[in-house]
Amino acid sequence: MDSWDSLGFLVLILNYNVTIIGKIWLTLTILLRLLVIFFAAYPLYQDEQQRFSCHSLQLGCATRCYDMFAPISHFRFWLIQTASVLLPYILFCVYVFHNVARKLLKAHSLPYRRYKEIKATSGHKISKKSSKGVAESRVLCEANKMDIPNFSRAYMVQLLLRILVEACFGVGHYYLFGFFIPRYFICNASPCPHNIDCYVSRPTEKTILIFFIWGLSGISFLLSLIDLTFAFRSNNIRKHRNKLLLEGLEVEERYSPVQQRGDKSTLGEDAKAF
């Protein structure tokens, strides 16, 4: 482990525990979803309330009608949605970094090293139960004989949270805005004296943008479902592989004393013959 840089080791563990579908989802969310929100939605909705015109000179009528038309700005809603969808992934990264940093500090501390040396020289044998737990929780990296922690369960939990958040915001988006932006809006709220016609700026462009955001949300939801299935399958494969590795180690430990006894008996017979 000394040959590995600590930051590189953290990135390696995060890369190991995140599936290829998760990397594609992250690229789609950051490079496409956020860019569309900041560079397409923000200029489009920057002057939305000022361009929302109503056929009334009553003071406060236009403001009240705009509040009824859009309880929350599309831009702010999409920004909150993207941040909330990214939050489980960020929490997963913080959890991984926290646990790995603790293990790195523990491995590099002098008392822990001395404890490992004493434990190795004392010939302490690991029980079957404890060795099974170690085999299930870690996978051996043969390149450097380094244990890489397995955070598959935490990754699947954050995937479930991400899917739930995406679904909740999708339902909220439908009930707040629907699928289309109308060209005009009829308002009869106080302090308007009667039914007032209000006109929305650039409704066609906003409708196209809403469909695009809906498409990105649908792709994100679908990728999360595929990622959950893929992560569950990969976790089962790792468990099966670790189980086979543990059984092989047990067989090797079981037959190694027999082999040593056979070697000793062969040496004794050779000595007698000599």
C-alpha cells in the first residue's frame, strides 16, 4: 500500500465500486443536464416574470396571476431536482472516502503496524467465521496484494434513494407544470377585477425545453434501474467468487499439514536408507 498514493487509492476504490452504468449516468447528469439547465433554461427564464403580460392595470394583478401560473420557477425546480438527484451519489462518495481514509490512517499508524507484526509472529489463526467475513467484504487486488473494500450494499442503497427522488420529482413536475406551456393563461384571482387574459413569452421554446428535460429525467430513471440490476448481479458474482476463494483457502490449509507430514516421513525414510 505504500506504493500507492492515498488520493489515487481513494479514486481507485470509488472507481471499483461504481459500475459502468453509474459512470455513464454521472456523465449524462453533469455534462448534459446541468449544462442545459444553466446555458439554456437560465437565459430563457431569466426575465420570465417581466415578460408575463396581463390585460389589466390593476396594481398587483399581474404578480398574482404569475404566482398562480408558476408556483415555482421552472429553472429553480430543475436546479433543485438535479441537486437532489446528485445528493445520494455525493453521500455515497463521502461514505467511501470516510471509511477508506480511516483504514489508511489505521494501516499507516505505528501501533497498528506493531500489532500486525505481533499477530503475524504469534501464529494466530483466523477462524472460519471471521475469515468468511473478510472474504465477503474485501476483494484481493493481486497487482499489489492490496485489499480493496467492497461497498456494493451502500452503492445499491444510494441507487434506491436516487430512483425514489427521481420518481418523486417527476410526479411533482407533472402536477405543477404538466407537459405543455400554454400561450395564454386566464386568471381570475384577487385583486384582478374580472377574468384577465395573461400571455406567456416564448411558449413553444419552453415546451420544447420541458420535453427535453423530461427526456433527460426519463433516461436518468431508466439508467438508475439498469444500474441497480447490474450492481445486484455484480454483488452476487463477487460473493460467489469470494466463497470459492474461501473454500480453496480452507482446502489448502487442510491439506498442507498432511503434505508436511508426508515430506517429513519421506526424509526420515531417506535418512534410514542412507
